[in-house]
Amino acid sequence: MNMPLSAAILITLTSCAVHSIPDDGGAQAIRPPKAARIGEAVNITDKYRDIALQVTLTKVVDPARPTTGKRFIAAQFRIRNNGTKDYKDARGGGVRLIDESGQAYDSASSAASDCEEFGSSEIWLSSGETQVGCVTFEVDKNAKPERIRFGALYGFSAGAVWQIK
């Protein structure tokens, strides 16, 4: 039985999740990865794309000082390339903040004054190199942040989740 393209894409997007395939070849049950705690390092690997990263969410700044009339939350990451090849990714392309209602927020283009962002729009790490920087999120004023997800390669590869509240 051929797998629909959408199922193949879903498998690629959740490559670090646990999958089980029913005997009848039907839909797959997907469980999200276990959430880590702030300060906990998570290894993210993708053998098909030769990625081996160690990512740590080191702090969450909530509220971060926003520009007038906005609420920002900033998350600081330490990323180490444990792989043998260079790693290149968008600064916040695969990072999402999820609130307790399930609303997901992409990274904002604005920087929080309390947390130094990664140096450029891209993260580029040679083998063994480490960078520290922040990703800022613009959220609803009354949102209650619950977790942050980091996905390698713009979010299309393996990822990790940190519980923040």
C-alpha cells in the first residue's frame, strides 16, 4: 500500500517522535517527544541529513522588554554542533513557542533588549563549534507560555521540546 505524500511529510517533520504502524497499514499514531526542562541539554540527530546537535534552552525571559504596545518572550539557546559537517540553519526558523491553549507562535523579527540574539539571520556552526543566542516571540498579551520546540533545519528535521511552565 502506498503512503500518501502528506503522511510521508508528517513522518519527516516528526522524525524524533515515536511512531507505531498498525498491522492494517492505516494511520500512524504519533507521540510528541518528551519535554525537557530549562537548562537540560537535548541531543538532536538526523542520520539522513548528517545532523548531530546538542541544544540547551538556557533561559526564558518573560516578559522581555518589548517595543511599545507589545509583549515579547525571549528564549536563549546554546547550540553545539556534535556532527562532522558544518551546520547551517535560520536563526529562529524552526523554533516555536506554544501556549497552554495550544496556540503556536513563530519567532519574531524584533529583538528583546534583555536577551542577545544570534549574530546574524543564520546560525552557521563548524564541527565542534558552539553558539549562544536568543530567539524572541511576540505573543498575545494574556498568553500563558507552556513549552518551546526547537526543530533543526528550519523545523523540517529532528527536534526537541522544553517544558517552560
